[in-house]
Amino acid sequence: MDSHTETLIPLSVLEQAATALRVLAHPHRLRICELLMVERVSVKQLAAHLKIPHNAVSQHLGIMKAHGLLISERDGKTVYYRVNDPRPGWLLGCIRSHGGGAEE
């Protein structure tokens, strides 16, 4: 087992990955990231797409923003969000390649 320890991922990297996975471990958050990877989107647009209340969208966005996965940009009175971290894209790519196809 000692011969493989040089190729192990450092614990600090695994801890960061685990935190990101916990943050993204919700279907709405994954969908939000999927949408925000294409273009910047407002809370109102996300709520309409997800068919959930604005305050629920805001809570999801706040959690992801607090962990550095998203950033916000104000344009007049509207706040738009976009992905600011490659990890959601990597995770979504993994989901797509391992069973994530068209919606049921």
C-alpha cells in the first residue's frame, strides 16, 4: 500500500471536493448550475424555470455563492448569477457521462 501513497490526492483537496459536493448535493442546485453555465440568469428566471418560489431559489443561490461557486452581477434593479468555479461543470459532466441523459 505504501507504493501508492505518492499518487493519492492530498487530504486538503479531498476536503474541498467534499465541501463542494455537499453544497451541490441538491437537484435544484445542480439544475441551477446547469442553467448558469450557459448564461447569466436572474432569480426570477430561475424560479420560473424550476417552478419553485423566488425565496427558495435565493436560498440555493446564497448557499452556492457563499462557497464561491457562483458570482452575482447587478444590472439596474436585476441581479444576475453565473458559475464562477469549474467544479459544478466537472460534476455535471460526470453525471452526464454516467447515466444522465434526457429527462424522464
